[in-house]
Amino acid sequence: MGHSNKNGKIRAAHLLVKHRNSRRPSSWKEPEITRSKEEALGILREYEGRIRGGEVSLGNLATSESDCSSARKKGDLGFFGHGDMQKEFEQAAFALKPGEVSGVVDTASGVHLIERLE
């Protein structure tokens, strides 16, 4: 074992805000998501400010606010390797150090904040 980075995999959590141009504009929170991408970015930047300010952790915020089903696990996506996620998501996640939170990441799913866990 030794290597925490087994098979080049990392573990990350994310908070997703979908918008009407997302690949699947619905979530456990709302059956039809109608907000614009600009609105989604505004919401996510507000979350980013709260996380960076130490007011709330990404995981705790994801629980109530993320448009991904991973919300119930505090946004935890478990371990994933190269090629498992959308390219933009993967590049951002692998660039983080453990405990670090990304800036806004834009994918076909919506806009995300990503926290590298391990």
C-alpha cells in the first residue's frame, strides 16, 4: 500500500449548481431548473465566499445546496482516477492539494466548487 494515491486516484467532494443549460437541468431539489448560467455563477460565488471566509465547510453547504445526488454524502464523490470525470472537473480536482477548494469550475453538468479530500 504505502502510497495514499492508489492507482493515481484522488478523492474529492463538490458542490454543484445547475442551470437551464446543464446537461440534465433537474435535481433532487427541484424537478426543473430554470436559472440562467449567470445566476448559477452568482450563487456559486456567494458560496465560495462563505467557504473561503471559514463560515461553512464545502461539505456542510453541499448537503443542503448541491444539485448533485452526492449532497447527502456532503458532496463526497469517493475515489476517482483520470478519465472518470468530465475533463474540466478532473483537471481542477487533480490540481488541488488535499484540503484545498477550487475556484469556479464550469462543466456540462453545471458550475462546481471542488474540495480535494485526500
